[in-house]
Amino acid sequence: MKKDTVTNAMVVEAFCKREVSHNSSLSSSGERIFSFKTCIAQINSEGLILNDSKYSVTSAKHKGILRRVHKWKTVQLVQNVPTGATDLTPYLVNK
């Protein structure tokens, strides 16, 4: 079994720099970061939108790395986001 040469922390670092990166379970488009196929965070004009919905243990680890790697000034939490969602803005309570 081949191991990813790009670590989860490296993908998160790329996301924080608004760069594209990916490995087998985590990917950054520059503005959004996906755990598998679900957006777990995205950057907007006010800071970070963080998907606080519960999925898998792996997705929880991905979000933990994101919280540790970068300290965002403003974090807006969204919940009840379905698996496979690609945009978090529709889930903001106060848009």
C-alpha cells in the first residue's frame, strides 16, 4: 500500500495560504477544504466558515488539524450540513 506523500497538515497549510493541494482523503481548492467529498471549511470575506456537523472520525481529525494549524480571527460555525455539500454559505444563520 502506497502512503500519501502529502500529509493532512500539508493540505491544511495549503488551504490557509489559499493554495490547491490534496491527498487521498483531504483536498483544498484554495477557498474551500474538503474531507472526502464534503466541504468542512471555506474562506469568506469575514474569515472562516467551519462546518461543525458530525461525520466520521477521520473528518473530525481533519477539522482538528485545521483548528490547530491556523488561528482564524473570525470563525462562523454552521451545522446540519449534509454529506457531499460543496458550499457552506447556504447554511449560515446570519448571512
